[in-house]
Amino acid sequence: MSGKLGEIIAVSAPSGTGKTTIVRSILNEFPELVFSVSATTRKKRENEIDGVHYYFISEEEFKKKIEQNEFAEWEKFYGYYYGTLKKFIDDTIHEGKSVILEIDVKGALAIKKSYPNAVLIYILPPSFEELVKRLKNRMTESALDLNKRIERAKMELSLKDKFNYFIINKDLNTAINEAKILISKIIKGVNTDGNKSD
Ligand code: 5GP
């Protein structure tokens, strides 16, 4: 190990922007990149594995971790808590490995405060109208949830200028390719736009 710290890369987007698919493709392409496993109080979905996708914990355990200052950031949305574990991030980057976080927009901005060298990537929908259409097409949410997600997306989009890089997901394959090129430059330490000093 050279002693160089790994990079912290946060990928954020309003829900319905294809963030999960893009992050999965990045992880397949870069096996050396570690996915930051967050803690959450939401229920495990069928295809999810505890300790791989999330650490699924109780609300009581989550609150204890907040008290013990174990989170680099945490958020509560739609009734559930989600948090990035400081130890996970610190251990990974001190091993010289880069870590990728798939977290919400406010969480990413909180990460940047604690880790100023973190690189924040924003996946944008081609337009707000398109995002609403995609959310509706998913049909996974009730009308009330859908409205909540639309309101949240507006707030999240208003924060986009605080991010280092944008990728517009108009066509998924193009967005995935752009993301791969960008991540490759970040983990090789190439200064792509002057935002990063090291
Ligand atoms: P889901 O329940 O669909 O897995 O995730 C809901 C939202 O929580 C997504 O936007 C996801 O990126 C975000 N999220 C997942 N883990 C964290 C975390 O540790 N911190 C924050 N702030 N958001 C998270």
C-alpha cells in the first residue's frame, strides 16, 4: 500500500433518475471500488442481502448509533432512517481503496462537509417533465407517495449546483458510459475540471 487515501465518490439523484442502475454498472466495471453499505431502518426487499446492500437495523439501534456519533451523515425519509457509517468510509479509504456512496442529495452535501475532498456526482433527468413521467411509469408508489417524491425531486434539483459533476440520463447506456469514464479518471487521480486539487 502506498499510503495514499482512497477517493470518496457520492452518486446522487432524485428518485426515478436511474441512479441505482448506473451505480451497479460502475461497480461491475471497477471491482476495486467499494460500495458504501449504509445502515437503514427500512424493511429488506426480497432481492437484498443484509450487509451487502444495507445493514438492516432497528430504529432503536439506529438512534443509538446517532448518539454514539457513528454516522458521517444520516437522513430520515418516508418514515425510515438511512445513514452512512463513518467507520466504513474511514477504514476503506485508509486501506487505499476508493468508496462509492449511493445516497440522497442532502446526504452527499453533508459528506462533502465532513470530507471536503469527496467528489459529488449528480445524475440529472433530461427534464423535470421526463422525471415526473418516469416516476409515474414506475407505478410503485401510491398517488400520495408520488406527490411527495415529486416535491422532494424539486428540492433536490435546486441543490444541483453544489455538486462537482453532472451526468444527464437521457439514454441509459450513454449515461453509464459517461459515468464509467468519469469514475476511471477520478480513481486514477486525473484532474478533470480543476475542482479537485489532488
Ligand atoms: P431505497 O430505500 O430505495 O434503497 O433508498 C431511498 C433513498 O435513500 C435513495 O435516494 C438512496 O440513495 C438513499 N440512501 C441510501 N443510503 C443512504 C444513506 O446512507 N444516507 C442518505 N442520506 N441517503 C441514503
